[in-house]
Amino acid sequence: MPVRLLANDGKELKLRIEGEGNSTLQMFRSRLNDHPDVEYANFFTGHPDLDDPELYLRVKDGKDASKLISDICSSIVEDFSNMKI
């Protein structure tokens, strides 16, 4: 899953997630919005045939958006690693 950094000013982060759909981005949005340090998180799909979806994150003052998204990614990886089928 290639990820392109579109904007990062510390408090706000905008990422383009290449080749992913609503399911992946919904998982990120849900976990981010449940986090107490997040002010706002959402994703935008754009045109389904032309645009890769973008994830937008804004955190509370004094928090680091890059660290938070990294922590969320680690938590998702851990959850899937512990899954038994």
C-alpha cells in the first residue's frame, strides 16, 4: 500500500493512499475518531476511476499527527497479527 504525504504541519496530516478502497480507509477513520487526541479525521475518495483516496487528520494542540497515525498503524498491524482463522 503506497502512501504519499501531501501535507504535514504537525497538527494536520493529509495522505494519499494508493490502491486502497473504502474498507481500509474506514478502518483508519474509525480508529482515529475514537482516539482522544483527534479533533477530526476523514477520508475523501474523489473520482473512483481517476483519484486515489486521501486521508485527512487533525489532532489537538500539542499533539503530533505523524506519531498518532504511526501508532494507529502499529495497532492495526498488531490486531491483524493476532487474528486466528
